[in-house]
Amino acid sequence: MTKKRMVLEIGMGTDIRGADSTKAACRALRDALWHNSLSIAPALGHPLENMLVDVRIGVPRPETVDKARVLEVMPYGKGTVTVVEGGLEIRNDAGDGSTLIANACAIVSLDID
């Protein structure tokens, strides 16, 4: 069997007032996944649970993302999460808070012959 990329999904998520990296990351992954209904696995004779989903998240402070919470967003498949420096943080005018933007991509693969 060989791992073959089938789909690349891209999303963006924010935490408007709390600058919570995990909240923004979860929203970014939902944005990537919830705009699609993937039928590629069943079309190739595989159950949805066989999909391999490599999630990549970009946020300003990667160490602050709870990867397990991000994985809970996935409705099916086997997932991994990698977090890298990216996204954007915008300080408010008072300088006492910020909006955090996370970017996500979900690379969906299947092990096929």
C-alpha cells in the first residue's frame, strides 16, 4: 500500500478577543473541513475511517496549541497535528488585548495500491 494525497483543504479561524491559539486553531480546522463533503474514500472502496488526515496549523505561538483538542474537531479518519509559527496577531488600540488568526490545512490521504 502507498499513501496517496487525495485532497488539500484550507481554512482560517480567529479568536477575536482572547488570543487563544487553540480556539483559533480549532476554528481554522473546522473552516477547512466543514465546507466539504468528501466522498473520495467510499468512491475508492474505503471506509471514511481509513482516511489519513495530516493537519498543519500556523499560529504566532505554536507551543500554546493543544493538539489533542484540535484533533477532536475531526469527524472521522486518523489524524496527526503539526503546529508551526504563522498566522497573525493584531493588538487592540489599548494594547491590552489582541485578535489571533490561525491558518489550517488538512491533507487527506489514503493508503491505496
